[in-house]
Amino acid sequence: MSDTAGIRSRVERLEDGVQQRWRALGDWVDRRFGDEEFTQAEEIAQGFKPDAVAIEEAPVPLPAHVALYILAALLVIAILWSIFGSVDRIVVAPGKIATRTPMLVMQPFTTSRIL
């Protein structure tokens, strides 16, 4: 009986730890990507700011962050692929390239001059 109680308490502690980390992750996402909450006075003050200042102070939209992180991930994947990937075969041979069709000589019908 005490063995199952010990296992149950460990599972409960593990669940508590996971929930705490999940809440911390949610708080971080809200701080990083969430909209800023303005009080009524700040909202009124925002209306009187010049457009350039309002644009500077506006939070960066979430799709811009997503696009940046996707491009960074693709760059990292490409670099890792170039480091750890390999080419199957590299073939080098001396000689000439021969075609099956005869060589076609291009000539003008008449001679001409370019001035």
C-alpha cells in the first residue's frame, strides 16, 4: 500500500512540475508576443503621439516573429545538412563530349557589313 502511495506522490509531483513549467511557458509567450494592455490614460496619450513614435513603440506582430524564426530554422538546417550530408558519387573522366547528331555549321546567306 505504501509503495503505491509513494508512486502516486511522485506522479503528483511530476504533474505539478509540468503544470508549473507550462504556466511559465505561457507567461513567457504572453510577455513576448502578447498585446500590450494600456490603461485609459495611456490609451488617450497614444492618440496624441506622432505616427513615427507610435510605429516605433508598437509591438512587433506575431507573423513577423514566426517568419523570422522559420527562416532562421531553415538556415540552421541548411548549414547542418551541408556539414553532415554527403554526395553519393563524384565522377571525373578525361575526354571529349560526343553528340549523336552531326555538327551544324551556322553561316549567313550573304556577307554583310556592320557600320
